[in-house]
Amino acid sequence: MSAAAIQRLRESLDARADAGAPVLSFWWRDDDLEAPNAALSELLFATSDIGVAPALAAISGTVTPDAIGALDGTAARVLPHGWQHRNHEPDGAKKSEYGPARPVSDRLAEIDLACDRISAVAGARALSIFTPPWNNIDVDLLPHLGGSKAAAVSAYCSPGREPMAAACPRLDTHVDLIDWRGTRRGHSVERLVDLLIPWIKLRSGIEYPLDSTRGVLSHHLVTLPKDWAAWARVWQVIASHSASRWVCPETALCMVRGGRDSVTAQGMEAS
């Protein structure tokens, strides 16, 4: 069955190429970096094996220097993933570290603190692309992000829903590799292809502002070695097809900032 799924993926990319559509740029985000472990090693091996530079969203207040050291020899970048990955919302509300339960000023100050910590601990690997835990940031905060240290915000964009505008660029993810509502483990190849194809097909109706950028979202702590091995065929098709390509996080950031390519590792324009 997985061979048939891979063929469907190729055919959807073929159709895009035949239509003369823009090449799709895929980038990779992995969440919850905190400490070095075997799961992190599996992620780094899997992405380097297919030539992908992942952006690792690190829990800013608790990520250890050893976790950054574990990235030596890789092209990985590090993003601020909240401050403590702590829910501040009341019981029954959707989990959020940046929801309406706290004042806007407090949340903005914490975002700046998170960006500063990641810059300090990750150095040249740091990118100030703020990634809220649970992909949840309240709409009341979005208009104020332009005055923060976040160069962009990265959450999750579901098919058929245009993301809410923010006062800084959005560099969202679109395909989550984990079945959170079922097994809480990695999707099968068949299901993964089902999730990818809607983001590859040419659409009418809703047009997304970043129509040629797609984000893949992984969580190394709940991914099994067999999942990385199975998914590799999918990533290789994306890498080898004329209608798609993998880009590094810096390039993805440049794309959402209007094509400006003079961006340093901290996500700021080079002088």
C-alpha cells in the first residue's frame, strides 16, 4: 500500500509541474527540544540523511547547552518555543502559554525573553521565529508582535483555513507527522501522503499568502525509529521532483519576509 501512496504523491507533484505552478518549498520544524537523547539523535540522522536542515523549536527557559552541543556537525537551527511550555489558561480552555489569561504586556515581555535566551544559548544557530507551545497564540497578541523581538511567528495552519494576520511574518507548518487524536505516534506513509496532497494540489477559492511554502512538523520525543525509516521515501520524492524542493529555515524566513535574502541566523537583516 505504501508504494501506491508514493505513486499518488508523485502524480500530485507531476500535475503541479504540468500546470506550470511555482515550485513548492518545504521546510522542517521539530518541537520540544530540551535535552539530548536518543530520540533527538534519530531526528538528526533522519533529516541529515535526506539533506534537510531542521528548525528545532526549543523550550527556551529549560533547554540545556548540552542539547545545543548535540547539534554539532548538523545544519539544524534553533527557534524559541515558548518559555516553559506551561499552560496558563483555566480548566476547560484550550491549552496555551500565550492565551488571554495573562496581560498582553506580560506575554510580549516573555516572548522577548525567550528570543534572548535562545540567541544566548544557541548562538549562530538561533533564529527568532517564535513558536508558541501547542501552536496556540491568542488573536489579541498577534497585532502586537511587530514590536517584539520575534522575526516571525510559526504555528499550525489547517487546510481550508487562512491563518490570522499578525504584525510580523507568519512561517507556519501545514503537515503534522503525529496522529495526536489517535495513536499519538507517527502517521503511516499512506496517511502522511493523504495529508500532503491537499497542500500540493492547485486550489481555487481560498488563497494562502504563502502559497509556495509548506511546513512539515515533527515531534522527535514521540516518533519511533520505524517511522523515520518509512517516511524517508516521502521526503526523497519531495527532494527529487522538479515541482518541489527542501529549503533551510533561513530561506523559508526570507520567503515570508517578502523575498529578502540578507538574513542572519538571528533572523535579522544583515547590515
